[in-house]
Amino acid sequence: MKKKCIVLFSGGLDSRLAVKLMKEEDFDVLALFFKLPFGIADEKTFKPFLKEQKVKLKIFDHTKGKLLQEYLKVIKNAKHGVGAGVNPCIDCRTFMLKKAKIFADKKKIEVIATGEVLSQRPMSQNKRGLEISRKESELGDRLIRPLMKHDIQGRKRDKQIVLAKKFKIEYPFPAGGCWLCEKGLKYRLKFLLNRGLNAEEIKLVKGYRHFVIDKKWVVLGRDKKENEVIGKLKTGKIIVPKFKGPSAVIFDKGNKEFFRKVQKLIKAYSREGSSKDKKQFEKFRL
């Protein structure tokens, strides 16, 4: 009977190679995917690969409900600091490894593997970060990083590409990753994480026009598509103007004076608005 292992699977090239390398070591592999709220890969993009490799998939969905709030708590209270954005990469990685360990223990699976590569990511994939996540997850020698055993390190992907060709693995090119790493979203995310977020509100984090007026969060659509998303929200107070202008959603209660300001905001960013009208609200941009 084959030994079993779990591979923490993101869907990218490195985690695909980790699956293949563990299969080459004659392990029965289970792919464990953490579905996170800030722009990580959709499982639809990699299910064909897992099917081809005859690897089962287990999904931990942290994009809604109690599991979302549990994850947001980790992000908000990063013990090991953040990167250029609000990305607590070491804490995030440790969180996933701890969850994987609990699951593995229940299933009596001894080995957990990842596609991590030394020096690939400046914060979490250096010697310090890798050791912290190993120690705090309490996995010890149960945690295997097979790409590092093949002397793969650094940001270049030359060796991974050679291996992918050898194993005839198709893989996606690197695309937009975790929003938490984006410098441009740093102050918006800091405000929103401190305020608190639910699954519906997270849909609006990236894109849109964000404002804090009288300490209240207001979001305007920038185009037809964003206006349509706002119109379908199941939370907040939605305002659709009668004139040609952006739809808005307000997530906090306010008085008449506050709503008067929001109406002026909507008009300022409508076709009727002037650059002077917009300028008075720029200091409230988030």
C-alpha cells in the first residue's frame, strides 16, 4: 500500500511540480487548496491537471462565514510583520500549515509537502521565514519541500521549466497574485481590515472608487460593470442615481448631512460633475 501525503496546492508551476515529484517518490497524493479571499487562483484553472494526475482535491474555503473571519483575524494581527503592502506572508503560510496538520492528523497522513523555493519570495521564502513556519506549525520533519531537494532556489524559473518539460506538465504563466502584496491597496486594506469585512464587501476591495466620509465607507462604481456589481450586492445601502452617474453603496449608518454629502459625491463623479467638484472629495479617497 502506497504511503500517503498532502501537497499544499496553489495551482501554480511550483505546486504542480511538488505533486509530480511526490508521485515520483511513490506517494499517494492529496492536493489541499486554500481558497482565500484576496485574489488567489480559482480551482477551475487547475482541476484538469489534478484529474490528469489522478490526484484528489480537498478545498478549505476561507472566503465566507466563520472561516473567512478566522483568516481575516490572522491577517489583521500579523505576528511576524508585513511586506510592502499589508501582506503577512509568514503568518499566512503558518496558518495554512497548521490547518493542514490538523487535517493530516485526522486522516493519519504523516507527510505534508509544499512547492516552496528558497529565496523565491522575499518575505516568507527565506531561511528565517521557512524555519518559522516549520517550527510554529509543529510539523518538523513531516514537512517536505521537494523542489528545494532538487536544488531549486531563487526567483528564476529555469530549473522548474526544465522539470515541467520532463514531466510534460502544462502550467499557467504567473499572473496577478495576492492583493495583500499590492502597495497601491495598502492604506485601503489597512482601513478595511480594522473596520471589518464580510464576503460581500470583499468583492469591492479591488477597483471602484473608495471614500471615507464622516468615518463611513462609501464606494462608487467606475463603469457599467462595476455599477452592475454594486446593484446586485446583498449588503449596504445602494444608491442608483436617476441621472447618468455612478451607483454607490454605503456600508454604515449616517444622518441627513452625511447622505447630502454622498449625493454631492455621486454628482461630482457623474457626467455633470466638473474637475472642481471632484477635487473637493479627493481628500476623502481611500
